[in-house]
Amino acid sequence: MNPQTLLEHVGHLKTQMGACFVGSRAVFRGHDLHADLKDMEWVELYVFGITGRRFSPEQLRLMQAIWAHTSYPDARIWNNRVAALAGTARSTGNLGIAAALAVSEATIYGRGIDIRAIEFFIRAKKQVEDGGNLAELVATELKQKRSIAGYGRPIAAADERIKPTMALAEKLGLADGAYVRLAFSIEEILIGGRWRQRMNYGGLSAALAADLGLTPQEYYLYLFPAFLAGMPPCYIEAEQREEGSLFPLTCAHILYEGPAKRRWHPAG
Amino acid sequence: MTMGIHTRIWQEEPEADNPFAARAAYCRGYDVYGELLGQIRWVEMLALLFRDEALSKAEADLLEALAVALANPGPRDAAVHAAMCGGVGGSTSAASLIAALAVGAGQNAGGREVFLVMQAWEVCGTNLDAWRQWLTAPAPDEVSIWPAPQHPPGFDPHGVSTATPVKQALACFVSLNSSARLAWLEQQRAELEAISGLPLALSAVAAAALADLGFTPEQGEMLHLLLRLPGAAAHALEQRQLGHKKFPFFTIELQHDKIGDQA
């Protein structure tokens, strides 16, 4: 890129994604939103927007369930707590929930883990297909990165979301893909070894999504609303209760560990 | 499960009649309202929140100059543009700042770029060969939430020559504080630009200043996000007042459109 390239883009957007022709029509990835796509469910439109591909009703049902099964209206959970704190501080619901979604892009949970999990599965499957040994691959990954995204859980060992999600995937005929089988094989290695880690929901979701053909970036964007359904209840309850009454902290709750009290000397 | 907040930044003593009201607040041991207020410069307070030791006079002068240099990236900057999108439509003030933060967080002139350059300072120091290696190494192919980098961090991907404000800021910072990195950056600027094939950007100057002030890459990223907000706020409010009819909307051309008209 150089200034000449930038000059060519001034004031004008060339796009394949879509546009709104106010008063006449809206185009969404080359299709008329109100004609060609008028019967699309929201989730279908959302993943079509991300991938440009169509998915079967069974696949879409599974995609919705992956969001729903991890939507917990528990205001203690860090991202949900942001939405709830916005309520108790009498901020707007939109701000609170938008911030809670932004916070969901974390390193030890949420989007930061999700994109690593699907990338590892895609890489591992290719290496195994190329003749690699899965156990060695797992050991190398653990040595290099200290953890495998999608295995282990910061709070508890068991993951209550796996069973219902697998049950639904089986019912929909989507539980036996190559990536899901790979994910459970990795779990066997991790349980059998000294690591003693089980697969968590992030691992299963990534494997199911990889079997649906999602790339890491598509999966990352598809998961954006994953925790969303649990957030408005947290905001609503906090907003309906006495202001400031959610998780109040007394001065004594601040456990100070810094320098002792001292006098300030302005820099000369 | 803990119910308290562990911190080495802040301590509070309650009023006798209310455990939720602070009678005194201490920042790293200094009485904020009883002593610091009226005596401490804003940039000194800013630094004190991130580190135990107070800034020296020269360090405070540098941080203040950096804050001035970053205060307004100007309305052409993508982060300020985003804030104005909030302002012009009458979005909440917080939404305009969130927009500026989200866009200004990136690897192109944003907080992540500063973070990456500060990481490079940790690895390369003032060793030109180390910088040569870092600048010419292929970008890491590790998948993360951040998009793949498209240019070496700290350089202007669209630049032809070093922008005058970049040179002015660097010269000013060096004159205020002769710490190692800034002075070295000024001396080696032409060489580094020759290696990267691109002119130095303000993000690299900011990163060097923040590293010279002793901040970690994570702290530098935060401060860069924070210090660029004033301009975003002001421009958002200005566009709200001017109204959407005076705000650019741009033309669009749909490729592969069945009908093929323009909006």
C-alpha cells in the first residue's frame, strides 16, 4: 500500500458484502435481503453473513444449541457480572451487554480459547493424516504452550454442557465427525497421561464446528453471541433492585498489599 | 473463595459511621485526598497507579509531552472516526469512547501495535542487529483473536517519508529525557526505516517513550488506549452538534450485484 492506493479508495467503497439502497432494497452478500433471503432464520442469516455458505436445518439447530447451552444468567461470572454491574450502576442495558460481550473475548475462557481450540484440531487432524502420532503431538503442544485449548477447566473438572450437547448432536446425526472423534481421542490421551484433563465445552464446540466446516476465523465470529442470552437477565435483575446493591464491597474488602503509608515529596 | 480484592495500588479507611464510605484513600501509600490533591501532577498520578515509584521531574515531563502528542489523533484517524460515528447518531458518550477504544486497539496505529513494539524493545534493546532480525522475521503464524499483522509494528504501512510530527515528537521527547531507547531510536531511525522499507510511525515513538518510562508492554498498551481518548471525545461531541447532514456518508459500489446500481 502507498498513498496512491489510499487515494483510489477515498470516499468510495467497493464491496461484495452488501449495501442498503434506501427506499428500494437491501443486498446481503449478493442476495436481496427482503426477497431471496426473506425466509431465513436469524442464526442462518448470521452464519451466512460470516461464511457465505448455507447450512442444513440440523446444522443450524446445533449451532444455536452451542450458544444456548453456555448461556448462564449467573451474575457472578466475570462477563455476565459486567452486564449486571451496569444495571446496578444504572447504566444502559446496551452498554452493559456490549461490554460484557467484549469481555467474553478473554484469554482463559471465551473467544481467546475458542480460536486456539479449533486451530489446534485442524492442525492436529492434518498432522495425523500426514502420518503424525497424536500422543506425540499432544505432548509437544503441552510442552510448547503449557495447555491445550479446549481441555481442563479453570473452575471445575467436569463440564455439564458436554452431555446435553453430545446428545443433541447424536440426535441430529452430527456427533460422529472426524474432528469430534479426534477431540475424544485427545481427551483419552490427556486422561490417561499425567495431565488428567478432560475435554471442556470449548473443546467439544470447536470440534463440532470444525466438522461443520468452519475455519478458525468463521468459528470465532460465529461464537460472538455465545454467552449473550444469559446477559440480559443479569442486567435486568440488577437494574430492578436497589441501585448499588449488587456485590457491594466495604472498604475492608480492599486487601491492600502495597507500600506502607508515606509522605509525598513533589519532584524537584 | 475470596470475597476481597487484593491490590497493591489502593487502600481505603472507612468513615466511622459507614463501612461503604471511605474516610481516606491511599494510592501506593500516599494519601490521595489529604495530601496528593493539589500537589501532584495528573501524569504523576497516572504513573503512580501503574507503578510503586513516583516519576522523576524529567519522567513526568516526558509522560506529559507524550499525553499531549497522543491527545488527538485527529478526525481522519480510524478510532476518532469511530467515535464520531457514535456522536453523529446521538449514541451515548460511553458508546463513542467504546468505539474509539475498539478501533484504536488494533495493530494499525493502535494499542496492539504499541504493545508489539514494546515487546520488541524487551527482546532487542538497543541492538541494531536484533532489530534487523525482528523486522525481517516472518510474522508469527500463530492463530489468535488478533488478525494477522500486515506491516512491521511501529512503521507506517502507507508512508513515503517520516511524517514531520513523528520527527518533532521524537526530537521533543529526546530533549526532555535522554533515556536510552528514545535517543537510540532517533540515532537509528534512518537505518531502521531502511530495514523495514517504511517510515517510522508515531506508535513506535510512543512505545519507546513508554518503555523508557519503565512501563511493561501491557501497561503501555493501556496508556496508549487511554491517552488517545480526549480527541475522540471532543470530535464525537462536535459531530453530534453539527448533525448527520454534515458528516460524510460515502458512496458504495456493489460488486457482483444482480441489478448493479450505486448507493
